[in-house]
Amino acid sequence: MVPSVEELFRLEPRLLELRREVDAVADDGRGSFFCSNYVWLPVNTRLRLLLGVARIPQPDDDGGSVLFDSRAYERVFEDLSRRLPPCRDCGCRRFARERAEADAAPPKAK
């Protein structure tokens, strides 16, 4: 069984730095857009090195540590990514809108 998010943060204290970084992100609305994914990508890169199959082993890790479990990574991924403000007027939103419109359009005749 995969531990709770809080237990994972206790087991790997370096996750707290990522949480603080994510919690400090704000969309102040002054820019013409805000892209949550732009902020998320470097955080996620570091998260992968702390949890899951890509975790860099630490001297005090045991071979069966839950910290190497991909489900632990997924649990913290979900927790941290939901803490970010949503995208606003960025390419992510535009491409999602265009894809939805394309999916809703009748198929083109060949």
C-alpha cells in the first residue's frame, strides 16, 4: 500500500522544498498570460529524482523503499500539480480549445 502524501513528505523531506516552491507560485494577473505547465515542468523533473522509478538512491534507502514506487510519485505529482494556479490565456488553453473544436467538427470528406 502506498503511504499518504503527508507520510511520503515525512519519508522524503526534500519534497517539502518542492511544496514550498509550488505554494509560492501566484498568477498576479498582470501578465498577458500565465502557464502553469511552464512552472510545473522543472518541479516535475526534480520530483522524478525524489520519488518513483527514477529516484536517485540515497545512502539510507532500503532496497524495498516505497519511495521507489511509481504510485508514490503519482500521488505526490497529483498533490503538487493541483496546488498550482490554473493556466490563463496561454498556449495550453488555446490548443485545448482548438483540439476540442476539431474533435467536435464533423469529419472531412476525403
